[in-house]
Amino acid sequence: MGHGTDLSGRVVVVTGGTRGVGAGIAAAFARAGARVVVCARRPPEIPLDGCEFAAVDLRDPAAVGEFFAGLDRVDVLVNNAGGTPYRLLGDTDAARHARVIELNLTAPLTASLAARAHLAAVHGSIVMIGSVSGARPSPGSAAYGAAKAGLENLARSMAVEWAPRIRVNTLVLGMVRTELSALHYGDEDGIAAVGATVPLGRLAEPREIGEAAVFLASEQASYITGASLLVHGGGERPAFLDAATVNKEA
């Protein structure tokens, strides 16, 4: 770790951490010396070095409660599980969209409530994995954007209600390069073209998201709670800059 964080003796739970961003987060905590437990419905296709796996359906409150009750200690909970297919609002009914909200908003609340006693006992930390989709229009993933907006607000309220024993923060992510990037952006040229729209000129790597999560969970962030840390490479270049004619000849 670049910042030398040592989390030896800490127990970290990462939901949905079997691939992509979640796997990057789990690996970062493992490098920092923590015992990492990844929970998801299905085991990882590629073993996660230094991490344990537990099969848990995060949409099942009873299963989530049983999982956390079986742990002796939890120092950090990373609510990473989430996602959505591309689906326009009018292409299906409200019940299908509600499933997206259930995974991206209700499931993190369920996990946080189930882990609360463990976290409070050790002055622990919760890291929510949010998205820039929660702060801007999200056509094709409107329910996901609404859920991520709600998640960020939930984290702020939770930070106030559960202080001072539990810190709660949100990582607000932009685009991240994962094994599924080709499904969203196409081939390498497409990925590069999308990355070029970001001020830093590329998509984030899961490792970088993981190190940001470790920071928020560490003692280095001991006075940070109720905060949202933007990890988006500078965000999106405003479209009006490309449309403007002023100084184009300069």
C-alpha cells in the first residue's frame, strides 16, 4: 500500500466482492493485513488471494443476519454489492426496477443493520460504494441512479445516528475498468475513447478504488464521517465546452 496502512487484526466484510470493483477492494484490504471475508450469492470464478468467501444472498435479511451473527468480530463493512442491466424505464414494470433498488439500496441497509453491533463494539467503519449516477441523469439505469442517490443520503443519516461509535462514508465512483468493461464500452478502442472523456484520460482501476476504501476505513480518516469521496478522475467534461465556438481557432 502506498500509504503504509496496517490493518492487521481487523476483520473486513466486503459484499459482492468476487470480481471487478469488489475484488479490487477485497485485495486492497488483504494487502493491508486485514482478514477479509467476501460474501455474495456465488463464489468467485478466480480465487481471491488472502480472502475468505461466504455464500450469502444479500436480498435475504434472515441469511444476512445469520451470516453476521456467525462472525466473532467486524471492524469494517464495505457495501459494494450492486449493479444493474441497461433497461429503459418504459421497457418493464415498476416491480422489475424495484429489484434494482433492493440490491443497491435496501441490501446495504440490511447488511449495515446486521453488522451494527459488531461495528459499534470496536468503533468500526462502514464504506458505501456509490456512483456518479446518483448525482446526474442516468438514462437506461434510472432505478440504479435513484438507488445510489438514496445510498449516499442513507450514509449521511447513518453517520449522524451511529456516531461516535461507527463512522460511515461513501466512495462515489466514476467509470472503472473491469472484466465487464467490454460489455459496456466495446473493444479496446472503445474503452480508450470512453476513457478519453475523463479529465485524467482513462478509466479507474479496481486497485485504486480499493486503496481509497482502505483509506476511509483506516485511522488516517478517523475524523471523517458522513462524507462522500469522489473517485472519478475529475468527472465528466461538460458537453457545452465541445459545442462552444469561442476560442476554437486559437
